[in-house]
Amino acid sequence: MPLLATAPYSAPNHPLPWNSQLCSYQICYSGLMKADVGTNALQVLLIRQGTVVAEDRYLQRDGSEDKSTHFGFETVPEGQKAERVYKVFESVAQKYDVMNDAMSLGIHRLWKDSLLHIMNPQPGACLLDTAGGTGDISFRFLDYVRSQRGRQDRHAARSNQTLSWQQITDSYASAEPGQGESRAVVCDINKEMLKVGKQKAEELGYGTDLSWVVGDAEELPFDDDLFDVYTIAFGIRNVTHIEQALQEAHRVLKPGGRFMCLEFSRVSNPLLSSLYDAYSFQVIPVLGEVIAGDWKSYQYLVESIRRFPDQETFKGMIEDAGFFRVQYFNLTGGVVAIHSGFKL
Ligand SMILES: C[S@@+](CC[C@H](N)C(=O)[O-])C[C@H]1O[C@@H](n2cnc3c(N)ncnc32)[C@H](O)[C@@H]1O
């Protein structure tokens, strides 16, 4: 295995700064001159046929090792990812909803509706919507349980039609106030996203059944066994340690509770896949620049989608976190997938 000193290397998809034909495997210490040791400069790349197939590693100033991760197509030390993700959403927060409609031609609304239809929550259920951003999933959840409750009340009223007025009045009087109330908690690491969501909630008239909490998916600020449903929509690919977020989801769910994730996934149809790639890389960053004045954040968005595990791999990760009956549903040919699992 030859060793090769090269110029600094940043992203796996950029042209490689060495001759990848030399052999099928190379280990490259890139950007590392002896003088650089201790200045955070060591990278190790495992390359097969010109493609980086293994993680890089860095040495920090104190000489301790820090693993690397990806930020879109860039490779960054793990410790930097959360901050960079934070900046992306801080920057897009005000235009986030408009951009979602523009980028997906409104289809994200149907994907979110599908999540609720599969969830089919009943009155009384408590939701934790992690990486909940501007609240789309929680609003839909509360609307859904309200309409379920209305349907159940109408059904009960129909089956009570033979009761006397006195019996109906008595049944209302004996009903416990607040029984079966549903609650939704939107938890997000980004205050700017939550601020936009709260404002939207006020305008739309959502009340005390909705709360907003700043928190990290990897370290949720909630006790164990608290929620009936945990959702994370278009959020988990932004998290540095996905396994850790999945374990936290498992911890805060009640036994019998349901984990549901809506996320971009893999398109299997080759024609749809190439159309989707062209649209993602050539149209979305342009829309980001025109509508939000922010090319880079939307470039990150499309790149991060390509780095997220495919449907089967992610299913395995959910199972590894301890969930049972894990399954997934592809939407729009796999552009997005809904993964679901239960805590037993
Ligand atoms: C693409 S937005 C999705 C928002 C919302 N769920 C939706 O579907 O519209 C991703 C959200 O994930 C949040 N996020 C990123 N990393 C997070 C983390 N470690 N913990 C909690 N939220 C995080 C971001 O702040 C952002 O609001």
C-alpha cells in the first residue's frame, strides 16, 4: 500500500488531487507535512477506484483524535457539523416555508399529509416532533386528531339518538373535562426556525396544546417513556450522530409508542433518478439564490440528501436502535420515504 503526500483535500466528489490509477487502494495523508502535526491537519482517505470509501480522521490541536463526518459533499470534523447545520437553518428560517413550496412544487404538503394518514393518531395521543422547525407536522397532527374527535363525537351523537334530553345532558355533565386531549411538542435545535413556527401557530390559532422547545435530537430534554408518537421530518439527515438520535427517540417513547421518519431517500427508477438529479443540482440552488438569496444552503440541502442512507440501510439502523416491526413506504418513486417502527 503506497503512501502519498498530497495537497489539502476537501470533498470526495471533487477531482482527486492524485493519480487514483496507481492501485486499487491508497492511503493518503493529505495536507499533512510534518510541520502540520498538531494543527488539525491529518486526513486519511481510503480510496477504491477513484472514490473515497472510508472516513477521514483528524488530529486536533491537543493531539486527540476527532472523527470526521460529511456536511453535504464536504468532509468536516464531527465537532463542526452541528454548528454549520445551525447556520444553514438560521439563514433560511424566514424563507423556509416559501422555499419548501417552490422547491417541491407544493408536493411536500402531500408527503406530510401521507405521514399523518399512515400515523392515524387518535384523540389523546401525545406527539414529539423532533427537528420540527416551523411546525408543519405538529399542525397537521393537531388538525388530524381534532377531526378524528369530531367524527367520534358525531358517531356517539348518532348512537345516542334514542336517549332523552335529560340523559344527554347527564352524559355531558359526567364527561371529564380535558379527557382525551392531544398534545404536540415541537422540538428543534434552531431558535430561528422555532420563532417562525410560533408566529405561524399564533396566526393559525393553535393554542396551549402545542409547545415549542429548543433541544438537540441527540440529547432530548425529555424524560423517558413520555410520548405516544415521535416524528422527525426532513430532519434526521442533518443530525451528526444518527444512531444517537434514534436511541433518544426510543428512550422518550412510551412502550407501544411509534417512531416515524419522513426523509429524502433513494429513487430506484433510472429515468426518474436522472431527472431528479438534474432538477436537484441545477434548479434547487438557483431557486435558493433567487428566492432566499442563499445558494450555499440549498446546495447543502441537495448534497445532504445524497449522503443519507438508502431505505434498507436506514431500516436496519432503526432496528439496531431497538425498534420492532420496522417498515417503510416510498413516496414519489422513493424521492422520499416514511420509515416507521414501534417501541415494545
Ligand atoms: C429541513 S428542516 C425540517 C423542518 C420540519 N420538520 C419540516 O418538515 O418542515 C430541518 C430541521 O432540523 C433541525 N435540526 C437540525 N439538526 C438538529 C438537531 N441535532 N436536533 C434538533 N433539530 C435539528 C433544523 O434546525 C431544522 O429546523
